Amino acid sequence: MRRVRIRPFHGVLLFVLAGCLTVFSEPSESTEASPKLVRIPDDRAGAREAATRARMQREELSRRIQAAVEQSGKVIAGLGAQAATLRDPNLRLALDRRIAQAKSDLQIELLRVKANFARETGRAAQAQELEAEIAAATKPKISKSATPSGTTSATPSTGGAR
């Protein structure tokens, strides 16, 4: 007969296993006074319906965004193809500016798509925020060279009118 040696680690492991068996074993008849688990029904159908509606809305918005990106991509690709054939650096620079403008227009168009979709789905506050972003992005920038010559925006050093 073979002799089995139990090391201290094995003894601890056996002790832990025995404890687990007693904790996770079926309750005995002496524990009948313990509280029973009661299943509380919840309204998961409404939550599922809301999640489905939200997913469908995201998919529709995604389709609209993808269509705008594809249209802009075609314009940018066409301009890029024209730029590749040009040898004149001035014309190429002008085309590069048009490509940059097309990319900027894409960003604004994406904001418009999101704003329209938000308004269609009843999120007026979000639509207004997006429209404010559009207004800020399309607002003409005032450059310093736009001020008439001979006028300054600073107050005179003498402290104003006398």
C-alpha cells in the first residue's frame, strides 16, 4: 500500500474545501424559518422597447452621417485628382484651399445632420446647441486687415474726448 504524505498547504486546501462544501450545501430542514427569495416582476418589455427604439435611431443617424461623408468624400477625391494633375503651384494651392474648405463644409454638414435629426426625434434643446455650433462655425471671422485704414479700435492715450 502506498503512503500519501499531506503537506501543510494541502491541509489548508482541504480545510477551505470543507468550508466551501458546508457553506454552499443545500439548506437543511432546520433552516425553514429563514426568509425565502421572492422574485419581483419588473417591466422589462418597456425597457427593451426603449432600447430598440434608441438603437434604430442611432442606426438612422449613422446612415445619414455616412451618406454625408460619402458625398463629401467624392467631392474631395475629385478635387484631389485634379490637384494631382496640375503643375502650376498657384492653381494647386487654390485647389488645396478648396479641398480644405470641402473638409470644413463636411464638419458643418455633419452638425446640420445631427441638428435636424435631434429636432425630428424631439430633442429640441440638443438641436439648438448644435445649431449654435453651426452658427459659430459659419460666422465670418473678423480679421485685423478688415478695419478701415486710419482708424483704431483702442481708446486715445489722452483719456478720451475733451
